[in-house]
Amino acid sequence: MRYYISTAAAAARGNGAMVLEPAMVVMPASARYQGMIGTLMTIAREEGPKSLYNGLVAGLQRQMCFAGIRIGLYDSIKALYQNALNGGRNSNSSASISVRIMAGITTGGLAVLFAQPTDVVKVRMQAQMRSLDGGRARYTGTMNAYSTIARTEGVSGLWKGTLPNVSRNAIVNVAEIVCYDLFKEFILSRGWMKDGVPCHFTAAVMAGFCTTVVASPVDVVKTRFMNAPVGQYRGAIDCSVRMMMQEGPAAFYKGFMPSFSRLVSWNICMWITYEQFKRLVLAAYNQPQPILNKL
């Protein structure tokens, strides 16, 4: 049930933060753009407002597949690990932080294996540059991008950058889901707010900030590597080392503001939508609302 709720919430959220993603993709890759607003304005002026939604179809495909697995399976995996640590005995006690972290890493890594091709296509379409000969784009559409990448780079090209993406999404999943889980439980246990939209909004903002801080370096490396011509880097580690040697530590936080805006808006839209969908579904099936440690 949670799989379908999280998938629906991810799809409903898809358009909300999508306009910020092109800025986050191109800022780490080019010195032409100055700041988040300047980047968005430059892209819209040079390529048209429609270009701000490049990769929208692939982005929606990614969210429906990716979020459905990493969020929809989180509670089930968390309960599985908790029962395993309890020797197979069911327990109503709150899961420990270590169990939540393990569950977040597991669902985040598993989701990447299924959704990686959609992520590659989304990033490529957002960052595609117009060539000088007639102003033609690299890809004419989402399906063309899938077929072109598979034809020119092999099927493995659709899974390019899987290792850094697994690392990135394991970090993001822990920072995002586990932090939301913990912040929401903390707020409710202290009685500061009731289990409603203000509580979900506050926990989502805090989770979004934590996610941006820990995920930005991995995001920059992933974007550089996935957009690089074949053979430019030997791997994600080589890409990271070259960035550190040539540009310094600050290079890993290029595009921080659009990344922060995107992830915070994602968390607000996602968690509020998820919680409301969950209430509706539980009410429809006459099930009690989960307490505290349940997402």
C-alpha cells in the first residue's frame, strides 16, 4: 500500500521542483552561469522558457519508479531489520537509528538499480547543448534519448554512473527519509505540534537542509561524470580527484542554492502529499493512523 501512496505522491510532486533541476545540473558543469536566478534567466533567455522543463518526462518516470521503491519499501525493510535484531519476535518499540539508517541505505541502493536509466536520460536532456550546425539538440525526445544512448554507448551506457548514484542515493535516502522520520517523531514526542501539516512541513524543511549538506558533493560528481564524453574520466573517483586537484574543495558545492531550493521544495511537496494520501487511504480502509515512528 505504501508503495502506491509514495508513487502517487512522487508523481504529484514531479512538476513542482522540476524547474530548478536544469540550474542544478548546468551550474556545476559550466562557469557561464552566475547564481541560481541568473542561471534560470540565462537558460530561459537563450533556449526559451520551455527548456527549463527539459527532461520532464524522464524525471516523472524516475520519480514514480525511484520514490515508489525507496520510500514505499522503507517501513517494510525497517520492520524486517528490526524483527531480525529482535530474533524474529515482533516488537512495538521504536526502531533504533542504526536500523533506520540500514533501511534507508538498502531502499536507496535498490531503487537506483531500477531507476538509473531514467536518471541518465533526465540529466542528459537537462544538460544537452545545442550544436553549431543548425542548432540541433543531441536528443529529440525521451524515447530517442534512451535509444540513442543504447545504440552509441551500449546498453551499459544507460547505467553509466551507477556507482556514484548508489552512493549518492544511499546518502540522500538516509538524510531525507531517516531525518524526516526522526524530526517528525521528535516534534510529536515533545508535544510541540500535532500530527498535521505544520508538523510535516517543519520536519520536511529540516530534512531537506540535512539532505542538501551531505548530498551536494556527490551530486556535483555525478553530474560531471554522467555528462562527460566517453573516456574523459576513468571513473567517479577519478572525476572527484581531478575536481579536487584542479578546482579545490569549493567545486563540490557548486550549485548549492538551486540544490537546496530543489531538495527543500521536494521534501515539502513530497511529505505533505504523502501524509495526506496516506490519511485518505487509511481512512478508506478503516485502518488506524500510525503513531510516531511510522512515516
